[in-house]
Amino acid sequence: MELKIVDLYASVEGRQILKGVNLTVREGEIHSLMGPNGSGKSTLASVIMGHPKYTVDSGDILLDGESIVNLSPDERARRGLFLAFQYPVEISGVTLANFLRRAYINLKYGKDAGKEKERIGVMEFQKILKEKIEMLKLDPSIARRYLNEGFSGGEKKRCEVLQMAILQPRIAVLDETDSGLDIDGVKIVAEGVRAVSSQTGMGALVITHYQRILNYLKPDVVHVMYGGRVVETGGYELAQLLEERGYSIIEKKYGGVSG
């Protein structure tokens, strides 16, 4: 699969945030998207997944050459897209295990989910879930807890990666999944993303402010977003340069306003 963003302009509440984004991510590739606050990174993630709050003004989002701008978020998910949220929400009364099993069945079987539900036994799914929980070094008891309720910041972020590991998307967008994590948490999340990519061929667009997660991920491509568009693209050395010199070099080159 290839996710291609073509000259994308998008707005929220009448304010244009994305101003001509061009970006391509293919299966099996790990991309990092960096940039200062207000540059449009999280907006891009939301627009890719079809958040109704955002309006696509012009341009296109293509999956294998087919436009998805008019598809609902669940239709985009069924076609292989996934978004790990920067701020995962809490859902009381729904256990993590039950949520993941229902999501797995619905994405795998779509309209036939009701018929296929019985074919995926609880024990069969528990085996899959146990394997992924161990990979992410989570306490097994987390599966019985309500989704994100009372979770620490690190648990919430690792549970987003757990969802990704269970659902096995073809292209995943991770919106600042490293924020709020300690060093061990960052390493575990990075290793989880790498493991899923290696096992399934998943492509990933990892949105971050900092290089620390990239030290473990070692992305194939690094993009820098500024002023609502991608202004620089390079290899891992680009992230190292930003770590050493900060975003001031981007601001000096492309202007003093990031949003």
C-alpha cells in the first residue's frame, strides 16, 4: 500500500492549517514527521483519518492511487489506515480486551462481522492479545481494565501501540505517541512499532517533536513540517541536525511564524 498526500490544504473552524502538504509513505517504510508546535503535524494526522472537525479545502489523500477524502474514518480504517492518538480517551464500562476483540472482528470482516463473530473464539483472541501484551511489556491485568480509565500516561500510549499490533494496519500514523513517556517507555513503544512493521510490512508515519524515539526507531525518512507544509525531507541525519541545532534553523530558513 502507498499513502500519498498531494498538495493538501485543510482548515478547522475557518482557519487554514495545512497549506500544500506533499508526503508519501509506503508499506514497510518508517517515516518521521517533525516540526515545532503549531506547524500542523497533528492536524495532518486528523485529516488523514477523516476527523469531521477538519475540512479539506483542496488537494487529495490517496491510498494506492484511490482518493479517500470522502470516506468515513471507519471506511479508512477498513482499508488499512490506523491512527494512534496523542490524547487517548477514556471509555468507562468497556474493557480493553472486549474493545480490541470487537475492533478486530469489525475491521477484519466488516459487514459480515456479526456472522463471523462466533468464528473467533474468546480463547483464540486471548492468545493473540497475550502475545502482544508481552511484546509491549504491559501488565496482563490491563486487559481486564476499562479502556484507558485510570491508566498512566505511559500505559495509554502503549495501549495505542497494542491496538496497532492487534489490528495490523497497512499504514499507521502515530501522533506524538512518545510524549509523556519516560526513557524505558519510549524504547518499548519504538521497539513495538519496529516489531509490527517487521512482522507485517506495515508502513508508519511517526509524528514527534523530539529525536529520542528516533534513536530507537531509526526511521527510513525524516520530514520536517513548518507553516502547514513539509519543508525538508531527508534521512536520519536530518533529525540529528535538529537535535543539535533546534528548530531555529528551520525558522530562519522559512520565516519566523510556524503556524
